[in-house]
Amino acid sequence: MKLFFSVTSPYVRKCLVVAHELGVSDRITLLPSNAHPVNRDATIIAANPLGKVPTFFTDDGTPLYDSRVICE
């Protein structure tokens, strides 16, 4: 599993807390990103048309990109 993240995002922190509580945080690779509201990061947009973090990839490569969906 992989997660595009930004250290300042409260939504990323929420996902990481849930992962920790579920005992899967050690299975998630954190991918740093340059998420910005105006200058979108092309690596994020390739998987997430909103260009926002968190963007999560399941083991089979399926992207999820809303913190509520990721936590579910």
C-alpha cells in the first residue's frame, strides 16, 4: 500500500491514525508530494483528478482519494 502525503495535512494524519489503530501502518509506504492548491503535482493528478492528498493506493494499485473513503 502507498500513500501520497504532506506533513501539514490533517486529512493525511487522520488516515495514518486509522492505519495505526488497525495495525497496518507498517505496510504503508509514504510517498512525499508537492500538493499545492494552485500548482498541482502531476504525480498526484495521474491517480487523483483533484490533485490533493491523501491519495492512497491499495495493494492491487487501485487509487482512493478522499480521507473518509480511505479510512473506511
